[in-house]
Amino acid sequence: MKQIAHMEKYPNAKIISLGIGDTTEPLPLLIASAMSKYSHLLSTKEGYQGYGAEQGNKELRNAIAATIYKDMGIKDTEVFISDGAQCDISRIQLLFGSNATVAAYVDSSIIIGQTGEYMRHSGTYGGIEYMKCGPENMFFPDFAGVLRTDIIFFCSPNNPTGHAASREQLEQLVEVATRNGSIIVYDSAYSDYISDDSPTSIYEIPGAKEVAIEISSFSKLAGFTGVRLGWTVVPHELSYSNGFPVHKDFDRIICTCFNGASNIAQRGGLACLSDEGRKATKNLIGVYKENARVLTDTFASMGLEVYGGTNSPYVWVYFPGRKSWDVFTEILEKTHIITVPGTGFGPGGEGFIREKCKQKTKEKKEGQKAKEKKGSEGRIHPSSPREEAKGEQE
């Protein structure tokens, strides 16, 4: 709504969106060609295929197990192909039901009545156990202050903070889940952005297969935001407290609620995981990481605290003493740049804004110049009127 109002106020302004984390670079040719070739085959009697297996193309499941989870002991039968990570996060919540207790650092993706009542005085929902992940605790929750829950939602590299959890941090996460009988729902969608020795999967941690489900996506790996393709790993070792395997229930959910991912998209996924495909997707990610470096340097030159941007396509910028929506409004008003207020990710995001690093090269340069100009004029600063508003995650 604020964007629409701004466009009405400034009809001739050039709006630069650094908000929604969409992709902007074209797909690598060999990946697009693989989907195009398969699409043409569908027009022939010999090449036509209808419904595939609900769990996904067996060749693609095997490629994910062998390529993404090499040496981690993940079997192809434990990999379920989906139409994207977000869809599987919803199916996971359907799997566990509305009575499951939930711990999360972001509340905007919790559905099916699990949030409880919204408490305006604290900006929290009564049904969620919040795990605060800020600079003061290295963006990792202090579990000593977190009540035991059935499900723990965790994302690394983290959206929105950009932090990739260390091996020691993930060992602690697995230990807590094991001790409490909790199940971790681990989002690893940004793992291909990791450039240090941080684990790229929860399954690098001993014992994780007994306590964790991992969800990932080709949207971040290969720019498939419009193609729609992802996967979820549910190990055979993972069981409920009564010993019944979670894998069987998730398979039932998939077969009941889903007819399988697009055959065309899955061909693209296979091309992504070839040797040449992996090189091409790494180059694609390199473009976005360079954008992140520029954004990070720009904000840092303005004297601001900047996090992320190294192991993720987002930067997380702190404005001490400010309300996130105030900062969002000031930046939009003075630079015509759209960001995401930190409170869109829950109360722990107050004082922060998130900016994506997936803008086009021209937009990147224009946005950098606009912020540097306003910053040098001293017009983006940590003092403005308070505004009571709750954001929305993009």
C-alpha cells in the first residue's frame, strides 16, 4: 500500500525495488535449453509424458542425493521433489497439525491456527515460542531461554539476517532437538551462497537424520523463481515419539495433496545438477554476491551496521533507535528505493531493514548512487517520529 501511495505521489519517479527477493538474471542457456528440448518432446507420440510420480522424477531424486548430499548418507528415496520450498513448508505444517507447538524466529509463515492470539503490546503471537536471533547472540538462539516445542523452524543461511550457522551452532541445535524430542524443519535454500566453512546442510551434523527435515529450492540455487522447483528430505530414521516413521506420513501428504512437480521443471533441475550446470549456477550466484558486496560497502560507508551479504543474497542493516517502518518510509521518500522493514519478519527485526541483492546491474548502480547521495547529505539518520505498524514478509 505504501508503494502504491508513493507512486501516486511521485508519478514520474524511478522506483527501484530492493524488497521482494525475486531473481533478475536470465537462466543459464544450457538449463533453459534442457527444458525447451523436453517441451518439444511433449509434442511427439514418443516423447509425451503425463503424470509422473508424486515424489518426483527418480533420476532427479538420485541426482540431488548424489550431488547436494554427497557423503551425507541421504538416499534418493528420502528426497521428495516439490514445486518450491514455500509450498513444502506449508505441507509440513499440515503434516504435524495445528496442535503441534512451534519455535521460530519468523512468525509470518506460520499457518493453520498455530499462531494463537496476536498481542499488540509485544508484537508477538501467543502460540509461537520466539527464538531471538540478533547480533548480540551471533544470530543464533539462546536455547536456555526457549521453551521446549514439538517443532523448531530454522533457516541457514538465514533469511533475513544473512547469517550462516557455524558447525558448533548446528551441533547445539541438533543436541537440543535430540534432548527435547523435537523435530527440526531446516530451510537450506541459500546454501549455495555459502563461501566459508559453514555447513551447507543440517545432515553434515551427526545425529541430524534422527531429528531433522531439510527443505530446499532451485529458486535460490538456479534462479527458478518463475519455474518453481524444490525438494524436501525426510530421512527414514526420523520418527515420532511413538516410533512411527515421519517419512510414511509425509509420503501420504504428498500423494494426497500434490500431483507432482512439473516434468518440464524437473528436466531443468537435472540440467542444473550436471557438471556444466553447477558451473553455470555458481556463476549466476556470483553476480548476486557481487551486488551484495556493493550494497554492503555502500551502507558501511554511511556508518551503518551491516550484516549478511557474504553467505546470502540479502543485507540486514541496523538503524539504532529507529522503527523499521520509519526507516522504510524515509528511504522510500528520499531515494524512491523499496526495502523490507525488519518487523515484517517478527518483533526481533525491529530497527532493521532487509535489502535484496538480486537487482539488475543498472538498478544496482542507480540505487547505490541514490543512497550515497542522501547519505552524504546526512538525510538518512537514526532519528524520526515513531510509527506503529506491522510489516509483511516478502
